[in-house]
Amino acid sequence: MLVIRRLVDRQRSYTGIFLPGEPARIFPTTDYEHARILQIYKQDKPYEDVINDFTDDSAPALAPAPSPRPRQKPQPRPQHQKPRQQRRP
């Protein structure tokens, strides 16, 4: 399993990449560079033929479960009951 962590001290920021059985790779990065590394390595959903954190070999592939709470329609904002007072000239 690949672990990517942001490490910050008082002067610099670093990205650490950790793999089991391998020495840690820690190098200085900016926030932008760290976000790009995460974007490249992080899997955000299951993909066909890709084994990642979302892969469940024990269960057959199913559609995502529906949300436990139904989504509510947006309600219109209430209007003011009395008109605003005019400013005095």
C-alpha cells in the first residue's frame, strides 16, 4: 500500500512517499506540487481492471448503494414580511 503524507516544519514543506519494505522518500515540495502528486497517485473511484482502495474481491460488482437520506428539493428563500424603511434625505 502506498502512503503519501504532507510533512511541514518551520522552514519547509515536504512530501513523504512510503511503501512497505522500502526506505521512505521525502523531498521538499510546494503545496501545488504536493496536490499534483496526490492527483496522480490517488484513486478517487473504482475503475475497471484497476486494483485500488475501492476494490472488494469478496463481493460481486454492484451498483452504488442509494443514499440513506433522500435528497431534498431546495426551498425558496422567505421574503421579508414588511418593507424596509427608506433612508431619510
